Amino acid sequence: MKKLFVLAFAALILGSCNKDDQALIDRGIILDYLAATNLDATEHESGIFYVIDTPGHGGNPTINAEVTVRYKGYYLDGQVFDETKGSETRSWPLYYLIEGWQISIPLLEKGGKGLFLIPSGLAYGSNPPQGVRKDAVMAFEIELVDFK
């Protein structure tokens, strides 16, 4: 009977995990990463942590801007999952991108560069596209080359 109670309790706890629980888990992962890498990051109200390496100049893009970027995306274990190579850039409407980028990129001005640690709920969450880890905290080094 005791085992049945423990199993039922465990199922209740695991079944009740929600976005808030995952956000707390992600925050702990990010804080551990910052401590391990000795980074001094700013926490955005969204839960994103960031370090602006180069502020840039010329204003910040809005959600309706088309942004042109260079970037490197990786998991906190260092595995790169996507990046531009050399002087290559990519452009998209900002509203088309993951919520984490919609929040992060406007923190940069044109020519600005930064590191953004994005909780899973603002990245691809629990239902990611094929080849992307489920509930993964992601790091993005982003350079905002231009926007219009």
C-alpha cells in the first residue's frame, strides 16, 4: 500500500509539472551556467539573461522590423545547433522568430553584439522542431548587423 501511495504521489507531482515549473528549472540551469562560466549577466523580466558585448548605435528594432543578424546558437553543454558562418548573415521579420529573439534582439542597437541565455519556454519549449532538444535552455551569440 505504501508503494502505491508513493507511485500515485510521484505521478501527481510529475503530471502537475507546468510552464512555471519548467521556468524555475531553466532559471536554475542558467544560474548554474553563469556561475560555472564566471559571466556577469543582466536578468530581463522575461527570464532571459544577457550580456551586451558591443552596444551598437542607430536605434533598436521593433517587432515589425526585418532584422539581419549573424549568430551562433548552442546548448549550454556547448553543442552548436545552428550558426551563420564567417561574414554570412540571415534576415527575417522579427515577429517571425522565437519569442526569446523577439525580446533579445531589440536590446541591441545596429552593430551591437550580445550573448542571450534563453529559457526553454521562450525558445522551442516542450514541442520543438525535429533535431532540437525538448525543454532546452539555449544560448545565442547575436550580432545585429542591420534592420529596416
